[in-house]
Amino acid sequence: MMQAGELKETEYPIRCMRVQPTRPVPDIVEDVRNGLLRSPRTLPPKYFYDGHGSRLFDRICETPEYYPTRTEDELLSKHSIDIIAEALPDQIIEIGSGSSRKTRRLFDACEVHTHTCEYAPFDVCEPALSQAATELRSEYEWLYITPLVGDYHAGLGNLPAAEGVRLLVFLGSTIGNFTPEETKEFIDEIKRCMRPGDYFLLGADRVKDTSVLNAAYNDAEGITAEFNLNVLRVLNRELGANFNLQSFSHQAFFNEEFSRIEMYLISEIKQNIHLAKIDTTICLDSGEKILTEISRKFHFSELESMLIDSDLKIVKHFQPANQYFSLVLAQLSAQ
């Protein structure tokens, strides 16, 4: 695929580029003050993902109950050739790229089409980005990789410009972690990063039988419960808190009114928790809940509406026979 005399991608050094925020993002102290110290009590799900939490999430994805990851990967495996044939991107930029595991399906499709492009994975963890980029460089010698370090919650306005057609990718059904208002703001922000002719690939979980949804977040091995409790380990470490994990339990269920999974930590006893770093004590009643995550599930009509409302036209929609998941390719058309 490379032309004679061209530099092999394995010969260039990987350099992460830091993306400056366009708006402030609360740190853990602010998030605790704004959520945990107020009623109803909440914590942002981003604090699940320290090293231990990330490993737990990888294990969750392998449980028989947790269908989203494998369903999305199967859709990418089956349809990436069609996606690349449609978009023929000069750059793929993946928001919240993680290990870039599923994105390899798109690169495999590029090879089928003898098409080359650049890849810009965008995530908060520089070591993880560097590791993923190193692995990808050894697998796809034609792929030029520029890792972007930053928090997409802090805005996308400072993403570096790119020549040619850009394919923005947001996988993992992460769109479900946003409230409807946050979803609208995020899709609008995606649109502002696009020029006419650019594409947006979105993975989103669908509404389905409640028993399937509840099982996905309450696996028999208890890995999701351990993952949920991990946020208390993070608070103990980062804020000098004294949460006893044994005095909390995991609860997750599908709230039909809001069409979302809600995940909670429940205090099993009446207890006082001291957070040394901010010199604060919180008093939890027995049975009191802390909301740690929402995961919205969509009807396709909702996905269609939210993209159309941001002037994005759906050009391809892929779903499995059971309609458990949607992989949507949208384009910003010329005005």
C-alpha cells in the first residue's frame, strides 16, 4: 500500500499532542462538592476508570450478560467495509478512543479498499494512548497516528484541523451516559468540528427487553458490582476518605420512565464518612443511594431526530437482527 521511497510508519516517533480545553472541567473535589455533598447524591462515572477500574470494565465486556461491546464489535466487523467505502476518510478521529480495539475494524477495511488515512485517537490518558499507538503502528505500517491528549468533556473546539474528509468516531454507546441536554450539546459540538462532506460514526445502545438490560448491569460474577464500588476506592485514595466498601451494595435497574439504566451505591447502614482532603464529613442513612451512572437506551427514531436536529444526515444505519444496537453513519451535508 505504500509507495516506493515513502517513510514507513514504524520509523517515526509517536508524539502525543495535548488538546487545550475550551471550558473548565470540574476536578474530583468540585464533583464531590457538587454531587456527593448534595441531595440526591451523585458521582460522575469518569471516576470508575482508574487502572483497576479499567481492568474491571474489560472483564465486564467479556461477561455473557454484557452484550453492548461484542454487539458493536460484530457490527463493525461486518460493516466497516461499507463505512470506509462510503466515507473514504483522510483522517479518522476517535473521541474517547481507549485502547482503539474496535477501531481496528475500520483499519482492516481500509486495507481491503487499499485506502490510507491518518488516525487521531483522543483520550485523557497519555500512557494508554501511547501504548495503543505503538501497537497500532506495528499492525498497520501505513497508518500515521497522532494521539491527542485531552478531555472531551472540556470541549472539542481546539482539536487540530485536518485536510480532506474527516470521519469522527464515538463508539461504546458512551452517548448514553449523557443527559438529553448534554447529548444535544455534544452532537452540536461534533457538528462544529465538521466541514460539509465530513462524517460522524456513532454507536448507541437500543431499548430492548427489560430483563436483558437489567442482566447486563448485574452480571452473575459480580464484576459490575465491584466496578461500581471501585469509585469509593478512588475517593479513599484521592480525598483521604474512609469509605468501607463492605457497607455498600450495588444496584442497577432500567428506569422505564427515562429509558435509562441507573446505577447506584446503597449504604447498608447508617454511617458517617470523613473526607480528609476537604475536611468534610457526610452522614449517610441506611438505604441512602448514590447515583454513579446513567446509561440511556434509544429507539432508532430518537437517534434519527437528535442527528437531524444538528443538521446531520444519516447515510447508513446498521443493526443486528435483534435490533439490540445501532451503528449510525451520518454526514454533514453542504448548506
